[in-house]
Amino acid sequence: MKIGIPKEIKVHEYRVGMVPASVKEAVLHGHTVYVETLAGVGIGCSDEDYIAAGAQIVNSAQAVFEQADMIVKVKEPQPSERMCYVKGKYYLRIFIWHQIKNRHKT
């Protein structure tokens, strides 16, 4: 499977859908991983870290969405990303337990 990791664009969101160790594990299991350039800088991971893990770096979120079968994100799609979402692909958003547990408070 081709997995895509776009840079998170929501204000004050620095996390990323997969860290280099996760990318390495996916690649070892035969998957191709596309990471948008600079996607990991907010967590201290460089493009070189992702390349060393086996990822392919692409220049834009649109390239990630076009090439991948599955997109992995931390946050919900932002308005500028919604045009990239197409039928027939898989979208995985990472849910944080405290967000679900405290949903009634937000």
C-alpha cells in the first residue's frame, strides 16, 4: 500500500501522522511511504530522518494525496485540504483518547 503523510496545517499543530520509526516499520512490511517535505519539523524530525527510514519526500500535500492510497493525519481535514480528498482512498485520522473521553466538555 502507498501511505501518505502530509504536513499538518492547523494552527499550533506540530504533530505528524507517522514518526520515522513508524515509517521504517511500514516500509519493512512492503509499503511505500510518501512524506510531505518538512512534515516532521514540529516534532524535531527532518526530511533526512524520514529518508533514512525509507520514506520518499514529496514537495506538496497535493502530491501526497495524489500518490498515496491511504492518508494518515493527526487533525481533521482543513478547508484548504478538502479539495484533495477523493473517493476510493483511505483516510486515517489519529484519535487521542482524552479528546474522545472529554468530548462532552468541548
